[in-house]
Amino acid sequence: MHIRPEVFDDRAAVYAVTHAAFAGIDPMVEPEEVGLLQNLFDCEEYDSRFSLVALDDSVVIGHVIATWGRIGGEPMLGLGPLAVAPEYQHRGVGSILMQSIHDQAEAELLSGIVLLGAPGYYRRFGYEPAHARGITPSDASWGEHFMVRVFDESRLPRGDFQYAKPFGV
């Protein structure tokens, strides 16, 4: 397996992986995450440094993206979605993608990354409830599902986090 930045030519495969990963009972219905990704790729908050693909040989088997949001006037990344092709799930692909995006964020000297996700899954990557660090979501009902991974506590902004525009929150 190889991890690298996503390029435009990967996008059809990224959409297919995301569709398969998030498909519900009816696989003919496109998951909302696919439309979200299309909009994230086209928004001004998209940064190609934080869109990574996992490859098996030359086949895209996973993808993770983080786009710029804001806390007050401070930029901060919001992660998601993370998608792994169903036949590659439970093989560490998601974990490697998460570690890779964290490595990239730390290399860029970012203070942290927020996400909305399952605490039982994301805690293993060092995420904790964002409210414990003074970061609040735009929707209070997210509660413990709105989480942060801190890289530099001294530079971590506090306040209300606003996701990239395509998230609509």
C-alpha cells in the first residue's frame, strides 16, 4: 500500500470508494458524502496537501480529506470524510490514512484538526471531545462526536469552529 496526495485524475476512483464505503441499504442511492466531496474539491477551503489517497498497486482503495475551517479569524482544519473501500476495511488502511494526514498537519506546524465522528473510532488517533479544549461546534447537538486532535496546545485557538462552506453548517 502507498499513500500520496490526491490528484484530479483520482477523483472518479475517490467518488467510487466513497460511494461504496457509505452506501446504505440501497446501493443505487448516492450517499451524501459523495456530493459533499465534489463540493469540497471545488471550494476555496480545499487544500491539496490535505487530500490523500491510499493505493493498492495503482488502484485507489481509500481517501481522507481535511479542508480549512475557522475559529474566529484563525484557520483550522476540519477532517472528513474518511473512506475505505469495503473490501479493504479492517486492514489498517483508515489508520494509515489518519496517521498520514496527521503527519502532514504536523509538518505544516498546525495546532490541531477537528472532526465530527464516532468517538469509539477516533479516540485511538488521539481525538478527544473538542469542548474540553474550548472549541465548540456550530451545532451543539453534536456533543461528544465533535472532536479535536491537538498538535500544539499553546497555539490552539478556542471558540466556535466553522467548517468549510460545503458542509453547510
